[in-house]
Amino acid sequence: MVYGEPRRATRRDGGDGLNTSSTEPRHLVAVWNPSYESNAMEEHLRILLDFAQRFDREEITENDVYVWWGKVRSPNRQQRQAHQDDIRALGDGIRERETHLYLTDYRSLYVADLDCVIEGDLPAAESTHVPAYYGRNRLNCDFWFQLVDIRRIVTDDLLGVIEELKQLRNVHYNDRPVSLYGGMVDLPLVVTRPDGRRYFDERERDAITGGALWAEWDAEHTAGLGAIEAELRDNLFGTSVWRALEPLTRTFIATGEQVFRAHRGDPGFDFAPVLGSFSKALEVQCNAIIRHALAGAPLLDRQAKVRDMTRDVTEGQTLSIGELARAIGGEQRLNVALQRALEPRTSAQWFTMSLPAMLDAFAEVRNAGTHAERVDRETATRWRERFVGVGCAGDFVELGRVKTRQGFGPG
């Protein structure tokens, strides 16, 4: 039985990064077992990336870019699949909203864009979209999940996985936060995500990846970042602030820090990639804060002049750091709305009063570095210390402290 239909050419919900259905969307959490295949995630990613490359070469269509993930049936289980009716119902609603399949082996966590659910056996024609270990190990599956993209959230960080899964609520456990210890039973878990976080909005993706899948972007940009992310969390930012930042923000911070540390002893190195990564981190986090804070505000409070056009800043393309500076600092209604929507008060004041000047100053340096031959070590050091908090209260730490008031809406 098939639940859901291909919809890769169709955007769901709005462009504000939030699911907007009146019914709280449901998602799934599954665990992969290394005893079946030691590199299970890598095998699925390899197939997805291979089809993405074939699409880039115009050998196949976009609808052919996917991989199947099977919910393996244990030979020791006699009863039917847990939450079977919920999985069927979730599959039927996939066209209406972004639906996630969270995948973990406890050390790492990924989120996949779920496109279709099949109960029982897959058609033989789908074999090229399935990792070979399913057949080699004669694995039977209750359900198959069609994944059209996969994003890394946490790598090689048990504590990070624990913190991220706390953002999800287990529907069949009184809506309590998902827990690795004692909570991973009757898989896959059926969960909700109260913050409405979306991971696969096309406009957000295209602004960062240039149109490539997140799986492609991760393969190129996130290798080896797990250790430095954990080090930044444990020794500089603190767990609460680090986890308050968007996953992509953390990736860009870690990337900039990794490049800086690798080359800070080389005075002739071009440090433009360091400033570029920090610039992307600022853009991702500031845009996310604005979208969440103003999601329920009146239209006039959400508008700003961007590139000679009046735009709703909670929709459409991601604002650059220069555009963010002008929107936050130069649009009075938007500025006042943000002051009302953000907390604590000190963080709201910093975001609406101090941040625009910093963004404006950094935009000048960043733009100059983009067009100049190189960014020198001294410039990169000065901004890196300010951002990550070497000898001062870092701007990224301040951003991590900015919260959105619960229930903010018109009036």
C-alpha cells in the first residue's frame, strides 16, 4: 500500500520556515542498527548523492532523485508494527506539509525529507534506490520511507543528539520530550515538533546551497566538524547557548573557526573564507529570529524596504547582513515589533539597537573582502574574537540568548 504521492516540484506551507497547518504536524523518529550494516547512513547517502549527480548531468529527472529507507522487521517480533495506523495516516498527509523522518544511531542525528510511505514489499523496479545490504542480509521491512533529501544535524556527539531530540514530543508518551534512555521503544516514534521548525524550505536551501540538495552540501562542507562543534559548545559557548543556535548557524560557526585555527599561523593566508562562514552564520540566525518573532505580527510590522522593494521579511529570500542591518535598524515599526516579540529585555534591546550597527560595519568589511585580493590575518582575528567571544562577550553568544515570546501575535 502506498501513502503519499511525489510532490518534489511543489512547495508546501509558507516560506517562513514554519509549518502553518492548524493541525500540529506529526513526524517520525527511527534508529538504525549498526549490526545490519556498519555504514547504513553512508550507504543511503551514497545512493541519494549518486542520483543527484545523475540529475545534474541531465541523465534523469528530478523525480528520480530519492532513496528508500526500510523499517526493518525483527525476526523475533510476532505482533504487528507499532503505531501502524499512525504511520499510514502520516503518509496520507505528506502532500500537505513538510514531514520529517529523524534518524539516529545515538551518536549522530539526521533529518530526512519524507516524500512517500509504502507498506510491505517494494516493487522490484525500485531496487536501484535501495542499499544492497537489505537484500544481502535478507531483511524484511514493515514500511519503506522514500527520502528525497537528508540533512545532518549532529555528528559524533551523544550529548548533542540528546539535546536535539528533546525538541520533539512523543505522541504516545503523553507528549513528553523524546529521550534516548527509556524512550526509544516501539519504533518508529510518532512525534510532533512544537517549534514548527522546517528543514527543507526550497528558498532557504537555494540561498545556501545554490540549488543543490542538503545532502550534497553536507558532503562537501561538514566533514570533520563534529569535534570542533563539541569543543565550541563545551569550552566557549556553553550547552544552552549552543543548542539555541540554528543547526546551520552552528555549522557555519564551526567551519569558520576550523579554517581560522588551521591557518592562523600563516600571515599570508587569505582569510576571506573565515569571514564568509561567519557572515553566513549571522544571516541564518538573524533571519530565523526575525521569522519566528514576527510570524504572527500585523503585515505592516513585518515589512521593510529591500532592494528598492517593500517586502515581508518573514517570507521570500534570506536577507543579507547589510539588508538585515537596514531592516532591523531602519524600519521603525519592524524594530518596535521585534522589541515586543523578543526576550529577555536585555537581549531584545541588544538585537534591535546594538546589532544593526555591528552588522552594518561587518557588511562593509565582508564586501571589501569579497572584492579585494585577500583578507589579512589581523582583520580576520579581530572579527573572529568579537564573534566567538575571545576576551569579550561574543556576538554569537548574544544571538543564542535571544528568545521569542510565546504566543506572540497581532496586538
